[in-house]
Amino acid sequence: MRTRQIQQILKSAGAVAGLAIAPAVVRAQGLEARTQLSSRAHLSATSDSSESDGETSEYSFKSRSDSLSWVRHRAIAAQATGFHLVVSLQDRHIWAIVGEDTVLSAPAAVASGTTLQYGNQSWTFDMPRGVRTVLGKEADPIWQPPKWLYAETAEEHGLKLGYVSASHPTKLSDGRKLVVRNDEVGLLDKDGKYLGALPTDEHIVFDNTLFIPPLGTKNRKVEGELGKYRLILGDGFLLHGTPYKESIGLAATHGCVRLRDEDIEWLYEHVPVGTKVYIY
């Protein structure tokens, strides 16, 4: 089916039948069949199974309230109408749905749920359940790593954390200084002579300290980490591609949803800004 035809169908979202769309087409067996909850899903607080169409999936929850939250948000997703996306964190899967038809069904890597502790700071890598909206889309996205990436690297290698200032030199123990020139972190010698820019594809480590470059500098921009496309969901959460193909289908991310190249390309081409994303 041509892209123009697909777009027309997606716009009309009301009467859709038998789409033939790559990379995956699945005739919805009624969203209720996918979202029907077993009695155990309502009652279990720590471990669960959801039985649908004779299949059993083992689910794990932190508490009874966590289990009930999953039940509630899964039910909300089941009631969604029109063109929308559904992300199941437990199943590590994403669907694009139009009316009664599933036009994309794809495995995904989801948040690991782990917690990183560094000094007196901590980060828990979760994606909250709820309803989000596609706020924007980008091709060839550039990633500017948040602080947790540097804390994670410092923790792994037994380093301290420091910061490069964008406005004034950062002094090192031997008298040299880190400076920002032309959006690149560079080095001054003891006499103030500029020694040149540091590599932009390596971490900045001096004095057993990992220095975090300022946002906006070339040293803080990473190409390829988000794959070829990303859909922006707000609050730092994304649907994006990945160079880590082996992670697809696992709980392995720091909060975003990673997808295969062909699946994120499909979403980029066919999902308009403003589309609702139901996460449970």
C-alpha cells in the first residue's frame, strides 16, 4: 500500500479494514482479546499471569498497588479509539492501532527499572505508566547525555565527577585548564597557551575525575546512539532506534523505548505529532 493511501486511512481512523503495511501487519483480534485481564491480575501483588487466547504471560510487580496500577492503565489503553500507540512494558512490545486494526506490532526494549546510586544522588530508570502525546519527531537525532550517563561511567571506573564551565576556565591539579572555545572543550597550558580541542568522541578525564561538558558543546553531543529516528514524548522520554540490536525485547533501557530500525522508521513516517501513546 502506498504511503499516501496509508496516510489517508490513518486520517480517517474510523473505517479501517485489512491494511497491508510493512514491516508487520496483524489483524487485531479485538483489543479486548489482548487486554482481557485474568482474575489473578487483579489479586496478585508480586507475581502475575495474564491469560488470553490460551496463552500465558508471566508478569512481575513490585507491590499490590503496582499491580492495580497496571490493571488500570491497561484498561485505559483497551478503551482508546482512533489512531494511537500502545506500549506494554511487561510484554516489551508496541502496537500501532487504528480502530479495530493493528497496523504495526513490534518488539521493544523498555526501561530496566534499576536504580543507580552515585554519592548522594540516585536515578531510577523507569517509564511511568500513563498516556503521553507525540510532541515531535526527528531524523538523525543527536543525543545530549544527561548527568546519569556520566555518573554511571564514573561509578563503573571509580572516578569522581567534575564539571567544565562554559563561562570560565576549569583548573586542573597540574596548572592546566579546561576551556570552551567554538563549542568545543579544549586545554590551556600553565602559561595560558591554547593547546587545542579535546576529542569530542571521548570522555574528559583528568585527575581521576570525569568532567561533564556543558550542554550544547560538541563534547556533549553523541551521534548514532538514538538510531535513525526518534519520537519525542516529553520529560526526556522517547521512542527511538538503537545500535544495540540485542537489547530489543529486554528490560534494558534508562527509560526510553528502543525499537528496531524498520519499526522506528515506520513510526516516524506514519505517526503524526499529536498521536496519543498509552503506556502500561
